[in-house]
Amino acid sequence: MVLVVSEEVRAAVDARQPVVALESTIIAHGLPRPRNLQVALELEDVVRREGAVPATIAVLDGRPHVGLDKEQLERVANEDGIRKLGHRDLPLAVASGVSGATTVSATALLAALGGVRVFATGGLGGVHREWTVTQDESADLGLLARTRITVVCAGVKSILDVPATLQRLETLGVAVAGYGTDRFPGFYLSDSGHPVDWTLESPRQVADVMRAQDALGGPESALIVAHPVPEAEQLDPGLHARVLADALHACEAEGVTGQAVTPFLLDYLVRHTDGASLSANLAAVRGNVRLAARIAAAWASA
């Protein structure tokens, strides 16, 4: 098979021990060196301290890997030319023998193929602003509509059209629940300003929903557990609103379009909040990883 599952991850999956999938784009493209490797190792350590096995996912020399050792993590963090791969890119990457970091869609797909049920990330992709003009929607949504995996995230990136994304998830039949909240989180913010219909209060409740998904035998869709960044660690809402508005104007003025929009806006936020947006992002990711490990443990103990 093309897929390479590490011995540690394979043994844990076979023994029904808790495993948490982690994406690699934050390592290769989301953080500067050497902080990116430090964060990658820190997140894996968070998973281990909760009694679970981390499964960081990436493609190396055309081979998709579920679970990386330290040397492989160092390659993703430090090697020039690491591509950014969504799930549509995987066959091309495999056939071409290239190396790449996996986005949410590629990570979710490879995790599911490797038998890993729980995945932690920062924020999902979604429907972009001005969708009626650009028709720009993240591939994350369609992939999650047909992949049985539980994704712990801090909502969707706040640069997106949040209500349109929630509506699209409903249309696609993807279950969304707030964790300890009836509000949908806003990535850098604890509250996006939009409600969710369901609230789950414990890892055990999340695991119960996962078991109910399997028992019902419905479409192989995901469960999104929307876990807000703590208010004390969120980006100041006023600063967020002001800088995001400026970023959107700058994006339009500079003619940035297509796939370049998201990295442009995120980079603008980091630079014009003096790094505060990045700190909020990392706080959200750490919390999501910790919660995902606890959910994986509750799932494994059934």
C-alpha cells in the first residue's frame, strides 16, 4: 500500500488505544523556523501527556505518512520546497514523489484511511467572503461531508464568511456541536457571534455521539467539535475587527485573489496585531489538541 502508518500508531490503532491525528501545514507553512519545530514537538507532547499517541501526518517523497518520528518532523519543519497539499493533491504528490505538508482535508482523509478517528487542528476552512462573486469554498467542507472523523477545532478561520460556512455544513450534513458552549467559536475569538444547535459537555459525551454515528449507519460524515479559545487568551475583539477590516481592504487594493487570499489575510493579522493573533491561534491549537486526546481516550475506553 502507498500509505505508511508508523509502528507506534499502527500498534495503538490495532490495540484500540487513543490516537490523535495532527496536521503538518502549521509546521511547514504556519510558523517561522525554528519555532515551527518547537510547536510541533510541543503538540505531540501534549497528546502524550494525556495518555494518547500523536499521529502527525505528512507526505514524504511521495509516501503519505500517518505518524512521524523526530527526524521526519525536522524534515517537514526545515526542508525547503515542502508543498502544501489538500486531499485533491495527494494522488499527484504520490505519483510525482514530492514531499508536502497536509491541510485539514488531506489530514482528515489520511487519518481515516489509517484508522485514526480523532483529529485536532486550529480552524477549518470554509466559505469565503464574496462567495457569490468568487465561488470560493474550502475543500475541507466537502471532504468532511464524506469522511467519518471527529475534528476538534476552534471553529473556522475568522477571515471567512462564518454564517455561510455554518449553513454550508448544514447542507452537507456535517454535525457541529459546541464544546461547553452554545456559541460557534471564531478561531482567534471565543465567540464568532453565531449560535450552534448542540452543546457537548465532556469527552464521554463526544464519544457517545461518535458511537451513535456508527450505530445509525448513516452517511460517512464528520463530527465537528467546536472548542473555543479561552477568553483570557483570545485576540482582543476590537483589535480583531479593526485589523481584519483593514486586511480585507488591503487585499482588494493589492488585487490578491484565489488561494493567495487566506495566507495574505492571516499574515496581515499577525503583522498588524504585533503577533497577538498568532498567540491566540497557538492557544487555540494547544487546547484543541488536549481536548482531542481526552476524546480519543474516551472513545478508546468504550
